[in-house]
Amino acid sequence: MPTHSHRNSLQILTYPYRTLTPVTDGLSQLTALRSTPGTALVWSVSGRIAGPDVEIVTNRPAGVPLLVVLPPADEIGSTPDAIRVVECCRPHSVLPYHEQMRADEIAQALRQPPHDLAADVTDFLAWRGFEIDRQTRHLIRRIVELSAELRSVSSLSRSLYLSRRALGRRFVTLGLPVPSHWLHFSRLLRVAIRLQNTEDTLFSIGYELGYPDGFSLSNQMNRLLGVRPSDARRYLGWEWVLEAWLRREADSGGLGPEHTARMLRSPAWIWPAPAPSVSEAKRRGRRNTSSNA
């Protein structure tokens, strides 16, 4: 398998996660893979960080996680600038130095659940450019945390000590998806992580997480994320799942204009858009006709 030929190198890992491909064509090489979910960027850091590497890492498409391989232990103390740069780039994982890093080792790190899923989700939103006040960030974090045990918005609002109306008004006013979508997405994100890290069937995972059956779970995942459970199991990582949901919300009007515009201004991972249903196509046609009139 390909290995790092030098410590300060960038490589791409993508499905089916058997090889590491060196980045030889700059950011355009990553951009060309925007429609391939589960793609990750691997950065082997050394004391001398190249400017082009920093540009690629900083401007990588949203939804493409960064996995950092540290330099040898005896070099870390002499590379404070490198460590600061790494921290600013929001890495998915930071791995110890390996002389020869294998693709399957990177894939194993990519599929690992976050230590604090709620914190990582809010950190991703901030890195993605969402300007959200502290109280709302706290609410989002609590929704993600509570999604492990709660199933309904009524129980969610009680746990947050807010009425459903007040909770919904806060999110809508800020141009964010409604609380029910945050709750359902967070539950589906947990499903995706479970699918990648166990051999459990969709039915057993769905039953354990409060879904009536695997069919209902699959349909809700497809409706809310545009993703099937088989995709969530096959393509590793969780950032692309969050990005797929945000894109879905933007396309359906669930995000305010400012958030949507901010998303479109930066490179992003793009999940292939599903073909609209007949009813959806008719609705879009009527909307376009009305807007042209």
C-alpha cells in the first residue's frame, strides 16, 4: 500500500479505503472528489510546514475530514508553530507518528465515534462559518446530547425548560433548521456512526434507538439526509453526513438566506442530489412559474 514518502505530505483516502493517494494537483484534486462521500485528507506534519499544504488543508471542501499524523516525539517540542496550525485546521483525528502509515489504519481512525459528539457538531458548525450565539450553540449541543435518549420534540422542550413554541421561534428567527429536524438528524447521525462501527443489522440498531422498524429508519434517513443506511455504513466518517443534512436543509429552505449564501461561498462536499419525485417536480415547476411571473 502507498505510504508517506516524507513527513510533510498530503494524501487522500477515499472509498473503498485500500490506498492512500498523494496530493499532486493541489486543491483541485480534492475539489474533483467533492461528490465522493467519505473522502478524507491525511496530513503528515513536520517542523517545516509548506505554505501550499496549509492552503489545501485550510480550504478543503467542507465535509472532508482532516486526519493529522504527528512528527516523531523528539520533534514535537521544536515545532510549536506546526501544532498551532494543526489546531486551527479542526482535525478529525490526531495520530501518533508512523514511519509507514497504512490506509486501513487511517480508515479505522476515520470510522471511530467522536469522544464528544455534541461538541464536535457545534465545532463543525463554527468551522463551517455558521455565526450562532452562545445560547443557541448550547441548545444545539444539548439537543445532540439528548438525542441519545429522547424521541420527540415535546420531551426535548421539557428537558430544555422551554416551550415548543419558544424553542422553535428561536431557531427559525436565526435562520436555522427547526428543533425537530435537529433532533431527528442527531438520532440519524448516531445511527450512521453505529452502522460504521458494528456489524449489527439496521433493524436491531433501529429498535435500540427507538425506531419502530428498519424500514421507517431507512425512509427517514433518506427523507431528511438524502442518504440510505447502506451509504452511511459504506462511506466512513460523520462530517459528510452532517454536510449532507445541511445541504438538504439549504435546498429545501430549512436554512435562512444568510446561512445558505455562506455555505455556497466556500468549497463544500456535495452529495449527489436525488432525482425529485413527480410531486416535487410539479411543485418546483409551479414555484418557478410564479417567480418568473
